[in-house]
Amino acid sequence: MNPGALAGIRVVDLSRVLAGPFCTMLLADYGAEVVKVEQPGHGDPTRAWGPPWVGEGSAAEPQSAYYLTANRNKRGMTLDLKSEAGLAVARRLIATADVVVENFMPGTLARVGLDYATLAAGQPGLVYCSITGYGQTGPYRDRPGYDFMIQAEGGIMSITGPAEGEPYKVGVAIVDISAGLFAATAILAALHHRQRTGRGQAIDVALFDAQIGWLANVAQNVFAGAAPARYGNAHPNIVPYETFPTADGLIAVGIGSDEQWRRFCELAGRPDLAAEPGYATNAGRVAARAELIPRLRAVFQTRPSAEWLAALPALRIPAAPINDVAAALNDPHTLAREMVQWVTHPALGPLPTVGPVAKLSETPATVRAAPPTLGEHTDAILGELGYSPTEIAALREQNAI
């Protein structure tokens, strides 16, 4: 098996929940060796975030589906960072690392000497990534931050949901996921910089910044003086670009160019719509949204979904069914793209997982190992660090591992 683009890079993962673990899972998919460090006894809080549980009713100890989401391809050990013995192990472990990822509240690890400044004094090549709710600076730095609160505060909920009604959050923890993505790309940039200079650096990733960062065109609309609003499934800058009821269901359609609009009108048998000057350009269609959309809804209701979904893509007009998650995971294209892969869990047996997104031709990302059980590799990792069986037993006796 190809060793992966990040083979030879060791990552010590001191993070919990989703943003940090998702970041380190991406690095592990690309071949990095990731050591997940968890608190003895209970581990990552997501181990308790169920139901649903995988393995419930079997002889194996059930695992939360949430924990299994972001921890594949890692080795796991337990370590009590509140004890001197545990901290000594952590320092020895980090001394072997290229990258540390942590998501403790700002200042927490500085109090025990595991902050970037302390570690980098003796390990100048270390790349140290901190992921927090609000970052290491600013008036909110000491606030705890979960995805939901950041969605509320960062603006995305104000533009998500129907025009009439309360704001909605996105259905997945998209702030956590995007923060993990930003962190992973920043770590790769820092490793490239280190390769050129020999110097590591500290990386400060805030969930709040991630949310602001991916407001994208909506933020630019505000800078341009346009007040954003909730459009439900519609688009603020493109018309038509939303869901439409058909004769037997609902489909999503996006007409992103004036040429696509002309092809659509021809397909729909509505030359009158194409002939109206007010609809000829996207700017005109956006201005005429209120009168145009009801007319288009009537057009789409003249044919069944299957007919539209066959005809529109054939004319290179984007259109799609509205799948539920199970249907999306079982879609033939999902399977052809290897976006569902299987891995063998030591207790649960064959386990499905969402596969790596990016396809690298020379060093493809791989799914090699299931998420570790709590402390699964503790003894092995300690042995690699030079601890004898007697010393490991002593650490266990002290509840340091």
C-alpha cells in the first residue's frame, strides 16, 4: 500500500469533539501517523454522544456513531494531563512529534507547560495548531464555543431557512467541519514552510473565524451594500436557482447563465418566457423574482420529476433529485467515487465510513484503520517511547494512563 503523502509525519492529537479530530483524521488519511490522546476512564466526550450506537445488542461494547465520525486511521492512548506523571509522558510523546493539535481553552496548556512557546523553545520545528471557539485573541477569547452558538453569532442562521419564520442552523456541524478543514490546510502550509526554513510555528484557528470566513459571497454582498435575507432554498444572486414542485415531487434546479435560460425555455416549450426582455438576463430575472418564480412553478408542475431530471442535465442545465441521506450514501455515483468505504473494527467488525474526498493520483488518501477503542494502543506507544513494562504498570497504578 502506498505510504501516503504525509508518511513520516507524526501528529499528537490532544483535541476532542469534532473540529480538531476531523482535522487530524484528514492528516491521517494522507498518511500521517496520528496519536489520539484521551483522558483515562471516559475519553473523548463524543464517545458518550448517543444514540445512535454502533454494536448495540452485540457482545462488543457499543460505540457512538458520532465518535466514529472523525477518528479513523489513528492510534489511541489514554493520558491524564492533570497529573505530573501524565504530563511527563506527554512531553516525551510531543518531543517525537512534528505537529500538535489541541483545542483546550486559551491558556489552559500554558499552565502545565504544554503551550507552543514552552515546547518550541526546545523543539523549534514544531507545528502547533490550536483550535478554539473564538481564538487566542480578541474580546471573546475566553468564551466556550460550540458549533450551534457560532452559527447563531456568525451570521449564517440569519440567512438560513424560509423567508417567513425563525432562522435555522445548518443540519450538520458545518462550523466544526470547516474549522477542521482550515486547520488542516494551515498545518500543511506550515509543514511546507518548515521544510524550507526548519522552523515550525503556532497556528490559531477559531470556529468563529471559520464561520465568518465562509460567508463568502453573502459577506461580499453586504460589503456591496445589499442587506442579506432568508430565501429558503432560493439564491440571493441567481434566478431561477431553487426547488420546484413537479407533477409528482420536488427537484432542485439551478440556471446559472443566460444561455442556460434560453435552453430551458426551449425545453419547456415556453418561447414567450424567453422573449420577454425583462427575463433575458440574470439581473432582470433577479429583479423580477416575485413574478417569475410562480410562472416557473406552474411550468415545472406540467411534467414528472424523472422527465425533468433526464432532460435538463442533457442540455447541461444543473438539476438534481432531493435525496435523503441514506439515498445519497447509496447513490451509484457515491459508490463509484468510493465515498463509502469499509474498515474492520476490532470489536464491531466491518464498519462503513465516509471515504476521503480528494483523490491524489500518486499518494491517494486511504482508510486503513478503524477509530481506536479507548486506550487501545497505550502500551504499544509507551513502549515505543522507551517505557519498560514495569514503568507502564507504575503509570497505570498512578492512574496516569
